[in-house]
Amino acid sequence: MTNKYKYDNMCISVKGLTFMNHKINIFNYAEELVAHYAKYRYDQYELSLSDLPESSLNELARLYIEHTNREVNECINGDDFSINNDFTCALLAMLQDDSQENRERFAEVTRKNILTYYKESLQKVLDEACQFYLNNMMNEQGLYARYDLENGDLIWSR
């Protein structure tokens, strides 16, 4: 059995003493996704949620839910908060007839709704990871960023 203690946004597991910070976990994972899937265009890295495989989307969403302290009350509805939304209908169908087909439908609707609800937030995480990845790549080449005060452009120089 593992004892867990929570301190703000950090979870400490006592069994080999593992430290987990969900904010760091999601950011590290997003940076891995950028390294594998992002395209370098017009002096920046770009990565859209639509460029990711399903398994990566699932993991990104899971890490985001952990990062937001498992707040899932609204996200299960996606962008439809009506009384007859897909989530409620799939849930009622599964409760009425607990078949494999209904369970699969419920799981798929829930997954789709979570991704729909968090779409903008997940994209923001990817955008920040793209910028961070670009900064790291440029710094490794000995280049450092500065802002041009006249026009606000980011300029890389040695």
C-alpha cells in the first residue's frame, strides 16, 4: 500500500519516495510531443491537436485532468450542456442495458467530450511547449532572444 500526501500541486508517494508535480508532467510530455510531431515553419515550431495520434491525445488529456486537480464535472459534457446531451444519453443507455456496445459508446462519448471541452487549453499547452522547444534549440546553437523595442519582434543573436 502506498501512502500519499498532497502539498498544493505536488503529490508525494511514499514507496521509493516519488515526487510528482502534475504541471511539470504535462509540460514535459507536451515538449516530447513537440520534439516528435511539430513542424518548423516561419521561424517557429507549430503543433496542432489534430496532428497528434489518438493515444497521444488521450495521454495529454489525462495529464491535463491531473494538472487541474481532476476537475471533470463540466468537461464530460463537452460543449453541449443540454439535458439530452450525448453524455447523458450514453450514460442512460449503459445503465439501462449494460452491454459491451453501450459501454464502448459511453467511453467514446466521454473521451470525445473531454477533448472537445479542453481543446483550447490543450492547444495552449502545446503552443507554450513549441515556444519553449524553439528557445532551447536556439540556445543550444548559441543564439539568445531579445525583443526589438521599435517593432516588438523577437530577434535571435549571439
